[in-house]
Amino acid sequence: MFDLRPVGYVIGLLLVALGATMFIPWGVDIIWETGGGGTFAVSAMITILFGGSMALASANSRSPGLNLQQAFLLTVMSWTALPVFASLPFWLGAPNASYTDAFFEAVSGMTTTGSTVFSNLEDLPLGTLLWRGMMQWFGGVGIIVVAMAFLPTLKVGGMQLFRSEGFDTLGKVLPRAGEIAGSISIIYLALTAACLLAYSLVGIGFFDALVLSMTTIATGGFANTDASFAAFSGLPEYVSALFMLLASLPFIRYVQMMRGSAQPLLHDSQVRAFLITAVALILTITFYRMLANGAHGEAAFRESLFNVTSILSGTGYASVDYQLWGPFPVVLFFMLGLVGGCAGSTCCSIKIFRFQLLFISIKQQIKRIHSPHGVFGARYAGRPVGEDVISSVMAFFVMFFLSLGLISVVLSLLGLDFITAVSGAATALANIGPGLGPEIGPAGNFGGLSDAAKWVLSFAMLIGRLELVAVLILFTPGFWRG
Amino acid sequence: MFDLRPVGYVIGLLLVALGATMFIPWGVDIIWETGGGGTFAVSAMITILFGGSMALASANSRSPGLNLQQAFLLTVMSWTALPVFASLPFWLGAPNASYTDAFFEAVSGMTTTGSTVFSNLEDLPLGTLLWRGMMQWFGGVGIIVVAMAFLPTLKVGGMQLFRSEGFDTLGKVLPRAGEIAGSISIIYLALTAACLLAYSLVGIGFFDALVLSMTTIATGGFANTDASFAAFSGLPEYVSALFMLLASLPFIRYVQMMRGSAQPLLHDSQVRAFLITAVALILTITFYRMLANGAHGEAAFRESLFNVTSILSGTGYASVDYQLWGPFPVVLFFMLGLVGGCAGSTCCSIKIFRFQLLFISIKQQIKRIHSPHGVFGARYAGRPVGEDVISSVMAFFVMFFLSLGLISVVLSLLGLDFITAVSGAATALANIGPGLGPEIGPAGNFGGLSDAAKWVLSFAMLIGRLELVAVLILFTPGFWRG
């Protein structure tokens, strides 16, 4: 058994920080007298007390950084422990929320999925609505840091490809992660502020604009009303689509741009592939809407732009129930939810670089069949890609679909019908938000599912967010032997 | 451009043989006076004339065997050209059959899929029903030969793993294929005869038993009535399940057994994995039926045994509409249709050995993350497996799911709803037979779909049967440059 203290220490500190932020919604509830009561203060104290004790009890470790096992464990445990405490305000405060509901909502928040079990959102205290937005906002920046500082080192799902960015962290994970987190946080904050300003300029009230800007930049998708984005038709949809697209790009490129060089962003192969995919899909749906549904030009374009961007980026806002557009958009939206944005952004799902590598690899296979004795080195973005990266990406893809199948079967065993089970598993694993069908589709919510189904979906959201491998590796006996 | 003549020659001969067999249903229609008329004779003459001319025109080639390109082209062209002619009797003879319907039915037959566009099957002339069974029977033995003689040499989808059986054929494809076909055909005939006898012993009339034995051993699934296997409840279900399982095992093992050694069959890792999977699934569904549906012991077991075996082997008979069993069996049946039987059997789909290799590979990946500098050779069935086999299997898996997604999207564009589009794409690509939902589910058929959807599904059945790569490689420009 290896030393758990460095992991406990960091998680303890994270919990203290999380607890501290709970005073913000507490303050909001007090100032606006919206009836949130003292639940945030109680939750904050429990969280800080627990986190503080944990950090103190683990502080004795002398190791300067984390080893491989510790890095894995920290990655997975932080994403599991934080929702446990982030759910407290829901459990203690939201009307009739069971702990299952509270935990589901917290996981959906922290993983930036955006599925909700609550209905009549507009009746919730402002503090609770703010907390939902804050959780997604924390989750969004958290995953960028994990994706840049941890996953490449852990060689998870082909993420070692992004190791060449100069973030080799093993043995010195913490200082490095801190430095990365610093630059990223400034960008993240600036983008959120810009989004808040833009939402305000197009007429969204301050509180809605605040929460929406946090859940937009996090590609999370929590909104303050059951109607999601339908309440903000028109210009706000353009603003939202723009910022969802910006949030889908690798944040390291913004850091480089901030340091004076826009070239890396403009020449990023992942960025290009993502934007081309997005434009192609938006135009396809626009033309389909005009031809098949008789939709008008601007509205057809705007609704396509907004909803395609929302699903492709895994945000999960809905401005309309696109299930009424006909079978083609339904099936296409299901598929494009499995694509996702760029690695190093706040997006989840399979991600565009893995598709690029898959196509490169398939092309290579075919070349190899043509000329069995030829040597073909795969190249991505101008640089050679090792066999280990390709097979790691393929293993990710395979595991994603095996997990999707398995979770669908388990959900069906819990009584969910085919569409609800399969789309529920997909939306959770890819951290999108809405599923398909009348119950969990864009016009429904997850509140009516059984407790067991909510736990299964919570687990699916977590393993999806942590790129599967990082979680599954903890279940192998070899891991614990060190 | 390379020499097409050896390919034309073999296809010509195959067409002559196909045409010759059309005289059998013609004889049946004449002897039993079932109203088939002369359509089979006309079709036979067209087919023989065309095939004969093609063979004669191509006979001049001096090359002793096939090169790589020719072997690919022959594999794909034979599976495309034969249905074109096999469809003639339906087009000319079946009431109101469009050419689309006739071609769909022929492709569904030859690929041993078993989806049908015809309803009121019991009103069709006996010759036509017999022809449906014969097509599947030819398709079944054809795919065993292709899987043993061609695919390993072509290194398609990990099939090179089965090259070690001693069938290295490149440059001498034809004589070797002939020899293999000889041994296999005897086994195939013997199994069919045994199945016919067994069906007769449990009370199925001769004509039904004949057609069913052909479509059972081919894991094809065409039946003589719209009720599929529901007409033969009881003992025949046990007989059918037994022979579907036998037909799902690698036929080379039967050849070895015939030569005196049962060891290879008993120790085949693929056979064990398949049987364990089948037993686990049958017991799971049996217990589910007893607990959730209140089904009785023997009937619950028998219906589970029959329907699980039918879908897992890709046969596609249905004895009941298992969609009424609840969401768990529906989702599970969808997934297990994507598993399939053993390589070298008449089964299609992803196949059990690919799942074995995927698990081996994922285990390896995880080991490699644990110990980045360790060397781990993958082993399958006690022998080392090269990286090329693993990546070929992964590429197959990836392409299977990309094709599934793409075909689903195209079908949805043609107006099929989510369940029909996704399950239709899956059942065609995996060559199973029934889809899900009210239209193409086990209680429906494919006749009501649009012509465009039928063509897309026909294409999907073909690329599924030919293990995707073999078809897709023809679409690469490099292939035609030689």
C-alpha cells in the first residue's frame, strides 16, 4: 500500500476551498432574502471542518510530489469527494430533495454534464441556483487543469499526445499544476466576464446572465428555469453559441495568445477540425430545417447554430425541443453528442482529436494492407505519433462503447425503455445534459427516474468526465500493489 | 490498372453454378404445381448465359493465381454480383416485387441476414420459398470459405490471426480455396442433413424442415411463414438452438474432428468464450423472465435459449415478440446482436474473438500504465499476438461503430425514427435479421420501408458480411493504382 497522505492533503485543501465558496450563495440568500436559510452556512462549516481535519491529518508527508498511483488517485478522488460535499446544500436546503437527488445534481454540476433532477427551478432560492452555476464553473476549470497537468502524464486515452506542450509533471505534479492553473484561471475568468457582459448587453438580467455565463464557459448547461434557454430567444442565442464555441477550444492556446502569439491557436489541427465539423453540422441542420420543416432563414440558422453548438460542445442547453424537428436531427444530435470539443477545453465526450487519430490510423491500416512491407509513420499536426498513442486512443474508443453498452443494459434492467436507457447512458458518459425521448429529452428532466438509475448515471458521469481509464484503472488489483 | 480477368473468370463460373441451381426450385414448382411458373427457368438461363459469357471472355488469363488486389476484388464482387442474379426469380416471379425488394431479399439471403421484405410468405410458391433457403445456404458456406481462405490473407479485421491454421493462400488462392471448400462442404452438408433429420423427428413437415435446416446451419433465419419460428413451439426450438450453436463454431474444428482429433474443438479459446457467453446470457434472460414476467420454468428457459441463441448467432428467427418481455431484454438483445459467433463459422457481427482480443489489449494498456517500462506481449489461445493483429481488430471495432453511426444517420434522413434507424443499421451491419420497434422488430418486416432505405440497408448488409475493411478498401484510390 502506498502513501495516501499527499492525496488526502490536496483533497482536504480542495474541500476547504469548496466550503469557503459556499459562503457566496449564503450571502446572496441573506442579501436578497430569497429564503435559502442557513443551509449554505451549515454545509460550508461541515465541508471546511472535514476538509481541514483531513488536510491536517495528512500534512506530515515528506514526499515533494506525487507518484503515478497517487496522481491517479488524486484525479479520481477529487472528482468523487467534491460532489459529496457540494451536494450538501441541495440535500439540506432544496425542497424534498433526497440525498440521491442532491448527489446526482452535484455530480451533474461538477462534471459539467448539466442533467438536472429538479423541476420548477424558478422557485428555488437564488443561492441554490447560483450554487448550481458555481459548481459547473469550478468543474469546468478543474477539468482543464486535470486534462493538461494530469492526464498526459497518466497516459490516459491518448492524452500523452499533449504532453509535448511542455507539461511533464510526474514527480512534480503539484507546483506545475499550480502554475498551469494560474494562467488558465485568468483566461477562464476573463472569458466568463466577457460572456457575462455580452449576455447583459443583449438584455439578459444580471443574475441569469451571471449563472448562464458560468455554465456557458464551463460547457455545463445548467440554466435557471425549466425552459432552459427557450426564455432567451434571439440575440442571446448567438452570444451563447459564440462563447460555447470559444469554451470548446484548447485553453492553452489562449494562454499562448495572451503571451503574444496567436499562431498556435490558428494553426491547431484540433481547432480546425472542430470548427469545420461544427460549421458543417450547423449548415446541414439549417438546410434540413428549411427544406423539411419549412423553417425560415434566420430562425432556422439561429436554432441550428445554438442547438448544434450546445450538443456538440456537451453544454446541453436547449432552446427548443429538437425532437420535434424529425428523426434526422434526433439521430444526428445523438451521434454528435458523442463527438465533443477539443482536448484541453471544458468539453467532454470522445473529443475531436481522437476522431482525427482514428482516421489517421485507419488510413494507415489500409496503406499497410496495400503494401505489407511499407513503413508508415502516423503523423498528427505535423508531428509523428507513436503506436502507443494510437492504441491508447483506440482502447479509449473501445472502452467508451463497451461502457455505453453496459450502462445501457444496466439502465434497462432498472426499467428504462430503449431510448431512455441508451440516450441516458450516452448523455451521462459524454457529459452532455439532455437525453432523448419524452422523459429525459430536451423538454424533460431526470427527476422521475428511480434512485438506482440516478446512481448509475452519476457513476457514468464521473467515469466519462475522468476519461474512463483513470477510473477503471483503480479497479485493477495491480494498481493497489503499487 | 491490374488484370481483371481472373476475377471475371471465377465470378463467371460462380454465376453459372448459381444459375444451374435455379433449376431445383423450378423442378419443385413443376412437380408440386405450386404456381411458380417459368420464372426460375428464365432466371437460370439469363444467369448461366451471362456467367458463361463472362467466364469465356476472361478465360485467357495466364496468371496461376490471384494477387492481393484481385483477391480483394473477387471477395467483394462475388458477394455483390451473385445477389444481382439471385434476385431475378423474385423480381420476375414474386407478386408485386419491385427490383429493390428483390435485390434486398437476395442480399439478405446471400449475406445470411434474414431480414425480409415479403409478407404473407405462406402464399408464395414453394419454389420461391425454397430459393430463399438455398440462397442463405449458399451464403453460409461461402462465407466460411471466404473467412478461411481469403480474409486471413487479406489481413482484414484481425483475421490474420487465423492464418496460422495453415491456409496461407496468397498467389495460390484458387487451388487452396478449392481444397478448403471441399472439406468444409462435406461437414456443412452433413450438419444440414442432421438438422433436417432432427427437425423431421420433432414433427416438422418435410418442406419446412428442409428450408429451416438450410437457414439454421447458415445462421440465416429465413422461415416459410410470417410467424417465423412461432409455428414450431416446443421441441423444435431445442433442436434449432442446438444446431444454431453448432453452426456458430469454427468449421475448421469439425474438419479436424472428422480427421480424428476432437482436441482442437474442445480446447479452442474462441469456442469456450462463445459457449460461456451464450450460457450466461440464456440463464440471465431465463431468470429475468421468471422473476419479472412470471414466466414458467421450462417455457422461460426454452424461449430464452431459443431467442438468445437466435440473436447471438445472428440467425434471426423469432419464436415470440421479445419486445414484450420488457426493456431489459430489448436493450440486451440489441447489444448481444453486436457480439456474434466464432470466426470461421457462418455467423457475422463483431465476433467473439475480437472481444477477447479487445479485453486482452485493454488489460495490456492498463499494465503499461502501471509499469511504463515493462514489456508485455499479448497472448491469445496460448500464442503470442502481434501488435498488428490488435490494431487491426481495434480498427475493425472502430469502423464498425462509425459505420453504424453513419448508416443510422442516413436512415434517419430517409425518415426512419430513432429506434428503427439505429436498430435497422445494427441488424443489417451485423447480419442478424430483425430490428427493434413496431415496424422492423421481430413481429414486423422490412417491406414497408422506402426504396432508398432498402438500398442503404442492402449496402450495410454487404459491408457487414465482408467485414467492412474488404469493401472500404475498394473505395481508396491507392487500391486501384495497384
